[in-house]
Amino acid sequence: MSTLKHPGSGFIPSYRIGWIFPTACICALGALIGGSGRHWFALDLRTVAPFMMQILLPIASPTPLVAVNFFLLSRITIVLGPCYARLSPRWYMIVFPSIDVVALLVKVTGGWTVAVATDYASAQRGAHIVLGGILVQFAVAITYWCLASDFFIHYAFDRPVKVRMSYRAVIGLQTARMIYTLGFSSLILFMRPIFRLIEFADFASGCHNSLIADEVYFFILEGPMVVLATVAINLENPPVQAPTTGKAGGGVGGGARLK
């Protein structure tokens, strides 16, 4: 249901969210295909296609969903006042997604190496590559959290980090709900890489503990994390809350225009 709602929102003209297609839609579709591949492979262990699906897609799919959080933080800084942010809204949409794409390519390369490995050494080499991509994304997530926290702290105490060349909007109900959604989604998507980081670190080092062997951890910390983040974004309908850059406070309290 959540997967179907994402493209549905993208087609509604009043939402103006073409970015939903290369982000949340790809994540939801990839997660569904990856889960289907896992079930398929459990039924037929000799088939290569589902094995590739269950290895590559769960690694790559959540990355586009993270870009939604980058977009929402950029929009929130526009709504509440760019003077409280260390980066401009435009740079939030350039720096973080760019690094995330590089990390995604690294993870996919490592996942492919693991999937086509013919011996344990090759699989370990692929795991090291995946681990490098996860570490990059983990560093990006920490930086993102620090910058987001810094923005909200400076906004709360009305201490601009730049010369005040713009407005300070009041947080309305809808904006507050979007902030809570952003925080919840970011926290969920932050927890998942921790699990993946430990999982691939154990595999790369040759230490096969219960985290790798027991699928219960995978079913709790992998799929449900992505589902919760996707549903949270859908329930709060952030496209309604995210105004265009022409009107900073449209519908969210303030009505101020960018200067």
C-alpha cells in the first residue's frame, strides 16, 4: 500500500514532488523485489537470479529513501529560516545526495563481488568493499544529524549562524509534524546501517557470530526499518508540507517570502 501511494502522490499536480520517483518509489520497489527474491531463493536454492536479487537490492534500495530526508531538511530550513543553517538549502541537496550516490555505487560493487564470488576469499573481498560503502554512508548520516541538530538548536535560541538576511518563521502544527516525521525516519534509517555495519564487519573478518547466522535479526533490523520509515513519510504526507522555494511559509505558518 505504501509503495503504491508514493507514485500516486507524485502524479498529483498540487504536490509538485517529482523527486518522489527517484527516491522513495525506487526504495519501496527495490525492497519489494529484494524480499521477493529472498523468498524465491528459499524455495529454489539452485537459481541464480533470486540469489542476486536478495544480495544486491536490500543493500542498495534504502539509499534513495535517505535522500528524502535530505530533501525535507532542506525544505525545513527554507520554511524556518536559512540563516540558522550551516549550509544553504541548495547545498543540502547537492552535498549529501552526491556522497550517498558514491557510497551506493561502492556498496553495489561490493555486493556484486559477493554474489558472483566462487570462493570465500573473493566473498570476503566483496564484503570489505560493501563495508567501505556503509562506513561512508554512516559518516554522512552522523554529519547530517549534527547539522540538523545544530540548525534546530540555533533556531530554538534565535541565534543565526549567518547574517540575518531572511526571515524567522513560527513553527506551525503541520511543520512540527513534518519535523517529527523527519526525526523518526532519520533515526530508523540510522539504526539500519549499524546492523549492516556489524553484519558485514563480522563477515569480512571471518567471524560468523549469531548476528549473521540468525535470520531473526535480519527480519527485525532490515525490512521493518525500511517499512517504518516509508510508512511514516507516507502518513505525514511531507509533499503537502514542503512548499516551493518561492513561498517559504506557504501553509506552514509564516507566509514569508525568501529574500
